[in-house]
Amino acid sequence: MGFHLPYGPNGRSVAETGAEDTEENKLEGRTMKRATDRERFFSKVHIPHDEGCWVWTACVIGPRNTSRYGQFNVPSSNRWVGIPAHRWSYEFFTGKKIPIGLVMDHICKNQLCVRPDHLRVVTQRQNVLENSNSITAINLQKTHCKNGHEFSGNNFNKTKRGRVCRICQKLYMRQWRRGTQ
């Protein structure tokens, strides 16, 4: 599924939709054209020539050095509302609403990417487990304990802190009872 700049979500060219999408506002007797959401969106995106990520270059929300996502402001009744840019991009270009309870996953792992074919709708659990940067995902990929015992069948217990190897737990308890841990 490729997205190309000259065409809108309905397959018509930008030239065809430009006049139709532009809103005209009257201000002090002059006619002013307000940019469409699509025009404003693309003015805030860097699109490389190599078919890579569409990188959001405007307002970014989120704490430094952690999850940071682009924010796109859209008009809503009598005020402007900020929404995540990647969510707006997905809904605008695919024409699909994101169901309640689901989240967007960046397939490319670039949180500032707003390219619709680099995004998919997933559950929060699926997003966390498939994101190789999360602690949960890293721990889930482990197949053996730190002493080399395999996590399979009945060889581990699930606790609040994660999986615990039963063999290592038995050895630790044996040493603890002897007072030699």
C-alpha cells in the first residue's frame, strides 16, 4: 500500500481538490484563504526522496529522551484541538477511524514518522510486546534464565516481578536453609 504525494485519499489529484478543499474567510472586506488541514499537515512534514519515513518537523509532545510524538492542531467547534500527528495522518489518508481501545504502532519504529503505510492499528499489549525497546518485550524474548535453564513447560513460575526459574529457585532455597546463600 503506497501513498504518493500528488494524490489525495480519494484518488483525485491535489490540483483537483485544492479549490474544493480551501475555505474562504471574509476579514475586513478582503477575501483570505485559510490553508486546508492537508496543506497545513504537509507544511510540517519532511518527505525524503527515498520512499522512507515522513518525518514530523513541527510541535512535538512528550518528555525529553523518551516517547515523543508529533502534535497536529485541528479546528473543533470554536477552538483548536491538538491530536497526535500520526493518528491524524492514518485516519485522513486511509479513511478509517481508529477503534476505541486500540493504539497506533509505528512499523518503522520512528515515533516522528507520520507516513500512513508505516502505521498500523494494534492492541496496547501487542504494541508493547513488539516494540523491541520496551523492557517487557526484551524480557519476553528471553528463552533461558541467567544460569542457562530454559523457560519452558513447568520450569518457571510467574511472579509480580516476572518469570522465575524453578531450578534456580530450588537451589537458592536449599542454600538459604543451609545458611550458605
